[in-house]
Amino acid sequence: MFIKKVRKRNGRTRKLYEYLHLVESVRTEKGPRQHLVLNLGNLQLDPSQYHVFARRIEDILTGQMSLVELDKTLEKNARAAARKIFKKQSEQLEEQQISDFQTVDVNSIETELPRSLGPEYLCYSVWKELQMSEFLEKQGVSAKVTPVLAALVIGRLIDPGSERYTKEWADKRSALYELTGAPLRSSLNSYYRAGDTLYGLKKELEKHLGNTERELFSLSEKLFFLDLTNSYFEGEADDNPKAAFGRSSGKGGKLI
């Protein structure tokens, strides 16, 4: 959200009036548009305070702590504006909610084939963020096989088990295929073959994930060099098969 100064001229007196609007940018079918959140009227506010004032209102609305301490007048005005927005939102919500009461016998309610969706939705969102389907397609993997591969990976995160167990989980207890689409074949052998396919792409997959995660999180690569010239074990190191006496650049015979 940000502050926008609006100027309007009275058509009869030709007097110019200035108002402050709290607006937000929203995406529409016709492109980005500015949506009026609150008319602040002729609030006396220095242009240099526009950003911090709008940010403070947003912090109050989202329940966040402000990192910048405002003066008392600015803080008071920000809280007053936030209260008006809360009231405006509650009034709009009440208008949308139309009471529709029905009498239901709760003992007559039955469930059939309940499935889990929440964890699957979260994991599949990460799957899409990592562009896994696009990667598999570039590697020549059929789109009809991708749902099985997704089930194998996501199943390991949510309810780990063998291929047979994962197939039973995906077919009977999970709503994952509602998100990925049903696979062309869902036989047990298709799960085994899908696992082999994924393992065969191990090096390419690791490279893809590394590049994608660096782009997503703006990670920088770092190289660490460890000098092993003077590395040695303290103590007898009887349980370490790599420990042996050798030549050290330092004084004295040490296990290296």
C-alpha cells in the first residue's frame, strides 16, 4: 500500500482541493490497477512520511511489529486509519454473508472415502516451485508418468514407505492425484519403473535442483579449501581404520 495525493477542483468555485488516498496495486485482466483502500481526507502529512505511514498501517492490519518508531501523532493517525479499514472490511463481509439456516440430523451424516489434501497441497506447491514437471519433460519423461514420480517423491515426505505402500497411499488415502492428474497406468510395476527412471536422472536432477534453488533463494556459491597438511587425530584413534603413523610437517610423530 502507498499514499497518493489527489487534486480535485470545484466545478462552480474553481477552488482546488487536495486529498490523500491510501491505495494498493492489484492485478486485473486488463493489467495492474490502483484500488482505493481508504480516503484519508485532508490529513496533514509531509510527503517524506508517506512511505513510513502507509507501512505502519499495513503492519497494524497484519499484526506485525514495526521496526521504526513513529512520533505519537503519526502513530495515532495510523491506528485510526487501520480501525476504519477494519470496520470497512467487516461491513463488506457482513453484506456478503447471507443467512441460510437448514435443519440437519447430525446422526445421518456419513463419510465415504476420506482423503488427505493439506500436506499434499503444500508439497506439490514446492514441486511446482522447483519446476520438477518441466525438468522431467526436458529429460524425455512422459507427462503421463509424472504423477507417479510426484507420488513417489511426495509420499516419502508425507507417509514414507515402499513402492507398494506408496501406491496404496496414493490410490486410497491421498488426494494427490486430484492435484497432479491421474497417471496413465497405476500398476505396481509402474511405480517400480518410475523409481528406476528417477534414479537414472540422479546427476541431472541434482544439478537442476541446485540451480533452481539458487535462483529461488538468491544463494551465492562459496568454495571452501581445507589444508590437510597438518591435520592429525588427537588420542590413540584405535577405532578409526584410516588412522596411521606418518610424516608430519610439525614436530613429533602424530597420527595422521
